[in-house]
Amino acid sequence: MPQVVIIGRFRYINAKIMSAGHDWAEENSDLRGLKGLIKVDTFHIAPDRGMAVFYLLTGEHAKAALPQLENSFSDYSKMFDCKITWEMGVFNESLSKKLTSQVS
């Protein structure tokens, strides 16, 4: 069964606050309560944009985790003046492996 991902896209009103938000998240985030969570990847895309990808074991885990993530990041959004949009998708393991195998 393929893993399910939840993607959070973070858009900061003031790009200068983004690094403070990252620092706060490193020190204060606690995702241990999310059942089925197996990995999180985070990305800095632009001075005012970031993204987090949460990998979960099943669709049921993702459906339960999404409202928890939205709720827990609601305060973060207010503290660091950013808009967060959330999406769910299925991790394409075979395509990812195929493309990764082409890396020398």
C-alpha cells in the first residue's frame, strides 16, 4: 500500500519572519501524537515560502492527521503571520524510485 502525504505550503506575509518561524518550529513542534506518521521533509522555497511534506502509512492516518495538523499550525500561522494551505496525495513510490535510479 502506498504511503499518503500531507503537504503544507507556508506563505509568509513578511519574509524576514520566516527564519524565526523555522527556529520556533525546531524548538517547539511535537508531532508524536500523529498516528502513522513516518517521516517529515521540509523545504525553503523562496524568502517568503516554505513547504512541509508529512508521510503517513495509510489514508486513514492522513484523514485523522490533517485536522490535527491544521489545528496545531493555526497558532503558528498567527504568530508568524503566514497563510498555510494543505493538500493530501499518494506517494508515487515506483516513479520516485525510477527517477532516483537515474541519478549518478
